[in-house]
Amino acid sequence: MTSADLVTLIKKHPIGFGCLLVCLVCGVAIYLRYGNIEASQQDLDTKAAEVAKMTANIRNSANLAEQVAEMQSYAKELESRMLKAGQLAVNLQYFYKLETENGVKLVDVRQNALPRNAKTEGYVGVPFSVTVQGTYTQVMNFLGRLQNGRHLCRISAANFTKSAASDGSEVPVNLTLNLELLGQQP
């Protein structure tokens, strides 16, 4: 087939040739754009996630000023409930106050040294060793007041032992505690 025959064929069937040309152009366009579909989908997903995050941030920021004020008041309350690690007399006074309120006998109370790896700023657990003696009810009341008291408390070890009864009344028990009260570095 020569070029003259090809030109004659195109002139004889112009609609068919136009359709063939359009099909070829569409095929090339689809082939070239097919590689971009996956990248475009990933880009769309990334932008959709970013829009969802922005929408959530806008929705959650509606009461932000009130929430900040509330968090600041909680922080002040927390600061007021903390011990100062260097104020030994004040810290021990807390346990003596609990002793008088609950009727237990404070056998031993010691503020232990802070761990060497304790942070130099911020909050730290001030360790104590406490031994109290009293009736079971008194000791449990002491423990409840310690856990729900003014200072935030974490008990790491507790040991109940029975003492010898002296007068036939309720059997006294000893409670030995290793605990930490939330505090600040001196």
C-alpha cells in the first residue's frame, strides 16, 4: 500500500479515520495518566486526613480558653498538695497529725533519701518508711486517711503483723509501709 492509496482510503472513510485517531489519542492519554493515578490517590488520602485533623482541631478549640483556665486551676491545686522534699519537720508533722486523728501509735516514721536518679526539676516521689500500731480499725482508718488525705500518696509496700494482746481487748496490729508522697525538689 502506497501513500497515495492511504490518502485515498482516508478520503473515502473520514469518520472511521477520525474515530481511529481519537482512539489512539485517548489510549496514549490513558497510558500516560495511569502511572499518576496511584500517586494522586495517595495525595488525596493525605490531604483528606489533613482536612479531618484540621476540622477536629477547630471543633475541639471551641472551649479552649475555659479548658486552659480549668487546667491551670487543677495545676494550682496539685501544687498546693505537694510536699517540699527538704522540709523534713513539716513533712513528718503530716504523719503526726494523722496519728492523733486516728488514735494509732506512730512507732517509726522516717523520710528516706531521694533516689539518685531523681529529676532535678518538677515532681518527685518523696519516700517514707512508716510503722504504726493500733487496733485493726484504727490502722485501717489511718491507711484510708493516708490514701485520701491532703498529699497524693503511692504505697509501694505494706506489711501487717499481729502484736501480742496486752489486756484481752482487740488484738493490736502493726502496719509497716513504704510509701511516696508527691513532692517537689528542694
